[in-house]
Amino acid sequence: MPPFLTPPVFLILVLASIYSLIFYLLWGRRLRQLPLFWIGAVIGFFIGDILAVATGFSLLRIGLVHIDLGSIASWAAMFIVRRLRP
């Protein structure tokens, strides 16, 4: 396993992949949107996780990953990507 792929990073990538696929199935139009949604989901999840650590707010956590704010930020980022790239 690559050294940068720690268990928390792996969990974030798996959740972001699931979220982006669900988002694409619900609101996607073209296949080229799927990688954009995935990138947005990953970046959004990392931002949400960083915000959860900075604020100390977390209702749902698995190990070091803050699922609640990470998920919210991931979905928000995908909506932003969808709005910017029709």
C-alpha cells in the first residue's frame, strides 16, 4: 500500500466515491461529469474534515474521520461543481 494511503484517507476516498456516484446517478447528465463530481467530493470531504477538527464539532466520527461535516461539505462541493459546470 502506498505510504500516503493511510486508513483515514482510504475511508475518505471510499465515501467520496460513493457520494459522487450517487450524486451522478441523481443529477448527472454526461459521463464526463462523474470525475468532476468525484474531485469535488474528495476536496469537499477534506475541507469538511479540517473544519471539524478546527471547530471541535463532530457528531459522527469513525476513527480520525469526521463523517458528519465531511459528508455535508462533500455534497455541498458537488452541488457547487454541478452549478459551475453544466
